[in-house]
Amino acid sequence: MSEPGYDDGSLDSAGLSGTVTDTDGDGTFDVLEVDTDGDGFVDEIGYDTDGDGAIDIVEIDTDGDGTFDTIADDTDYDGIVDTVSADTDGDGLTDAVGYDTDLDGVVDIADVDTDGDGIFETVVDDADYDGVFETVSTDTDGDGITDTTVIDSDANGVFDVAEVDTDGDGFVDTVAYDSNEDGVIEAADVDTDGDGFVDTLLDDTDGDGVLETATVDTDGDGIADVQVVDLGTGPFQGS
């Protein structure tokens, strides 16, 4: 996702023409306005903020409504866009920011404001740069602390592990597994006393969507000493 330079009033790529302006009167064009779809309205404005003759910030009207809703930014001036900010719902607030951390032209981390309150509560991450987001971390209660992280452990596009901070102390105390990737939790590891060690294992042994078996280490010695079968309608239901 490289950016065209300009010096003669036209874009170097795609054969698109536009209007260039020297806003500071130094003899170098620093703003380029382009009508990419030929409807008579400007839908892209490029800025050369460092005066090197290459565009490093572009404002884009992606839906043609006359409002610029996306900003592409080459923050390190190397000719490659590395940050894209978008107002996806048109309320004037940025609700998604994507980062290309390895500069391959593909976003690999994004901060998302899913509820439109101006606070980014979700982070999606492509940690291995394969084009698939394997991790989604969410602050569900808006306290600034991630309390749920879902993971695609085998990078096949299906989330099969969930890490949850149920008490909001900043530490994961429950890890749930969907091993067959059918959307139903089959097992969960739980740290019930917050000491950092799993003391309860929950299991759906018959595959009916209910975690009906609990194996518990009651004295914290690392050895299970209690097993409860058929939890009925307890809190750790798979469905």
C-alpha cells in the first residue's frame, strides 16, 4: 500500500488527475485533491506534511457522502501507509484504527470502538502476520482492563479458546476451550481463589453443551481431591 508522489498536478499511479496547491507559498505543492470516481466531488485529499514531494497523509471519503471518513497515514515517511483510521458509522468519531507494524501493506493490529463511546475497548491482533486475526481482546465493562480474550489457536479462522478475567482484577481466572470448534465450550480451567493456579476443571464429558463435571483441588496442593458430576444448571454452561 504505497503512496504516489506528485509534482505536476497528477497522481503518478492509476492515471488519476487532481488539483495541487502550495498552501504555504514555498514553491512546493503540499496538497493534492482528487475526484477518484469522476462524479465532480473531491473524495481524496493528500497532504505532503514534510515537504519531500510525496504524500504522507490521505483523507478519503469512502462512501461518497461528502464526508471524509478514513485517514491513511505514513507516520515514518518511508512511502508506505502504516496507520489507517476510520469513522465507520459516520458520527464524526474515529472508531477503528489499524496498524501495519511490519510494513507489508496489511493491517495486523487494530483498535476498535465497538459501541461508539469514543473509547477503544477491542484490540484485534494478527500476531504471526499471516493475514488472519488470531486474537481479539475486549474490555467489556469499560474500566480500561481487558477482561475477555478469544484466541484462534490454530489460525484457521475459528476462535477456539477464551481467556476471561471474571472479577476484573486484571488477571485471567477462567480459560474455556472449544476443542472441536463447534461454537460450544467443552472444557474450562478456573482459578476460583485468584492465586494464579487452576483449582477447578470443568468438563462437558457427553458433548451435550453442559459442563456437568467439576474436578476440584480444594486444598491447593496441585492434586485434584474432589470430583462433582452433573452440575445441572450451574453458571458454567456451554450453552
